[in-house]
Amino acid sequence: MEPLLAYAFFLATAAGVGIYLTLRRYARRPSLWRAAALELGLEAVEESGGMLDGRAGPLRVRISHSGSREGTLFSIWGPAVPTDLVVWPETPDDRSPREREIEVGDAEFDSAARVEGSPAFAHAVLDGETRRLLRKLFRGAREEPERRCRMPSGRLEPGVLRVEIPDLALGVLGGGLPDPFVGDRGRLADALAASIALARRLAAPDDLARRIVENLKGEGVARVRRASLGVLVRDYPDDPATREALVAAREDPDADVRLRAAIALGPEGRDVLRALAAGEGADDDTTARAVAALEPDLTVDEAAGWLRSALRTRRVGTAEACTVALGRRGGPEAIALLGRVLAVETGDLARAAARALAMTGDPAAEEPLLRALAEGARDGDVRITAATALGHVGTAAAVGPLQEAAAGDAGMRRAARQAIAGIQSRLTGAEAGQLSLAAGGEGALTLAEDERGRVSVVGEEKAPLVPDRGQAAGRTR
């Protein structure tokens, strides 16, 4: 029994020592608080109810025992601390989406923090250095439990910044890189000074737009610059600060930032858009959007030149945007180039060329579409798109090939029948499904008067030279 008694005595002694040390730290904290307050020159310092209150300029500072961990809690509030912004740590167990959550564009920060409130306010106060300090502060909530007792933690609540400093954080982080909230000496005064400095960084500026513009000048993360420009354009479109930021962003090293600024500037951004459309330091998606933004002002020569360049470099998105521009411009040169793209390319590019040929509204676009329709080895989706396009530009000559194509699968059959209905409607003005007659030649339309209502092609001798809508009426399926 003696060994058991000895072991029990050891456990009791260890527990007693632990309790004693905890009580000693608890009793010692107020003296550390007073020393920190004195060193920092807090004003109107008062102690009551186990707390110490004071002032740092317009900020109110309260120092108390931490409720969640053994340590000290700083609560800082006042007119400068924002009431319409919430920033708290993103913990591994709390990743459910929130309706009002804001992402500022900094991947490291956005993965470490939840931000809610005004996007303009968030971009005004969460500059690069403030985000860095908050990331450091949030480590204490994100680390594994055994490490949390050694790291400061905090959060910004509406109107109040709260920072917890565990007792073990003081003095144990020395020897390595200094922690911004305990310094390299592990002193409570350093932690309090850093917390007050952070609260001041979070202060609400008088002019949100101007602060965002000033932040942009030193912002190193391109996605943050893009998001900040978006906030300025959306919330402060007529503010002189917004124009200043957009003009400066035309020279931004990030192509997407230049694109957004150029689009927002309108005519003043056309030169930037043209440089981007030509592929100047931009990826395919950005270049395609530049072409799309320029589309109302593009000439056929410009669109054709960029299309050829995009095809050489295999920038599919840009090439598709160029086909849209050519389709809307139309004309012999555009139709000829789109026809070559349809004949040579496959997949998305071929379908884009077929759709662009339909946009021209020109019967001259019929020939390349009929060639694509006739190529049985072509991708079925390309043939379906060509058939659909013929419904917009095809003549009576396209009816026969469309009927032959209708013998294919259900998708082709549906597209061919709809195209024939579109042709008859354009040629005679009849409603879709009514009989349409072409004036002479093979390919004239008639309706079989059977229970299936099929469309058929009749020879010249059966087609009247002058369409007679009163005489010819029927329905197709």
C-alpha cells in the first residue's frame, strides 16, 4: 500500500502546486495590468470588480480576466471603432456560408477570417497591414487546441475589438520571430500597445472612397485591387476619387484590373481594351472580355485580325468573341472568314462560327452552313448548330438538305424541322407550322395532308409560281 499512498501523495501535491500557480497568476494579473496602463500612459484609469478601465485618446480600454482561456482580455471601443463591420476568425469547424459574408480578395486573409458588414467599409479599413495583423491574431483560434494556449486571439465585434492574451503567450515566444501582439519580450504592455494600434487602424475614415483609393496605391494583391475597384464603381460612380483610381488602374500590372478600369472609363479606356484584345499580357478569358467590351465599335478588319491571331495561339474564348463581332458586322469578308472557321475547326469554335453566320442574317451564309450540314462525319452538335443557323439565313434551297438531315437522331430531327419552319416563315411571312411556298424551282415547300403532317419537297411542276396563302394552309408538327 505504501507505493499507492506515495503515488496519491504525489498527485495531490502536483494538483496543489497547479492550483497554487494558477491562483498566483490570477492574483498577479492586476499588477501587470496597472504596469501596462502606466507604461502606455492610459488616462482616467479606474479599477473595480476585477477589471481595469482607462482611455487611450478617444478609445476606451478595459482589461479583465479572459473568460475562455487563462489570461487577459482587452476590450477596446469608442467612436473610432466601426459598428457596421464584423471580423472574426474562420475556424475549421465554422465554414458554413453566410449570406452577408464579404471576401476582400486576399486568399490568405479570406480563408482565415469571416467578414460581414459594408463592403465599402471593409475595403476602406482592411488594408494589407491590417489584414496581416488580423491573420496573426486569428491564429490563436485556428491552431490545434494544444497550441491555442500559447497564442493571442481576437475578433472585431460591432463597435468592440476584443483581444485575448494567454498567460503562456507571455515570455514563451521569445527567441524566435516576434509576435506582433507580444513582441519579442513577451510583455503585457507590448500586447496592449499592439491591440490599441490595431483598433486605431480599424477606425472609420471620414471619406470611404478616398481611403479605398489610398489603399489601392499600396495594395500588393491583384484580386484585392480588382474587388476594390468594383466597390468604387458600384458605390461611388460619380466620386472624383473613383475616377482617379480608374485612370491609375489603366497602368496596373494585372491585366484583369486594367480591363475592369478600361470598361468603367468608357471611351477613355478604349486604347487599353484594344491592347488587351490584341493579347497584351492577358490570358484568354481577359482578352475575350476585352473583345466583347469593344464589340459595338469594332470594324470587320479588327475583328478578323484578332480572330486569326487567336486561332494561331489557340485562345478559344477570344476566337469565339471575335466570331460574334464578325457575325454582327456581316458582309462578304466576315462570311468568308466565318465559313473557313466552320470548315476547319471543330467543337466550340465550329459551333460559334455557325451561330455567327446566323447572326449575319445574310443568305450568302447559307453555303458554308449547308457544307457543314452535309458532312456526316462532323460532330453531331456542329451539324445541329448549322441546321439551326439555316433557319435564320437559309433559302428554299436549304429545305431538301434539311429534310435529309432530319432522318438522323432526335436532336437533328427537331433542329431540322424547326429550321424548315423558320425558312417558310421568313419566305412567305406565314406563321411557323403553316404551309410555305417558294416561287418556282426545286425546293418549293408544301405540306403532306396526312395524319403526320410531314413537310415535303415537290418538283417545280407542282409548285405555283405565286404563293397563295389562302390556298395553301396547313400545320406541321
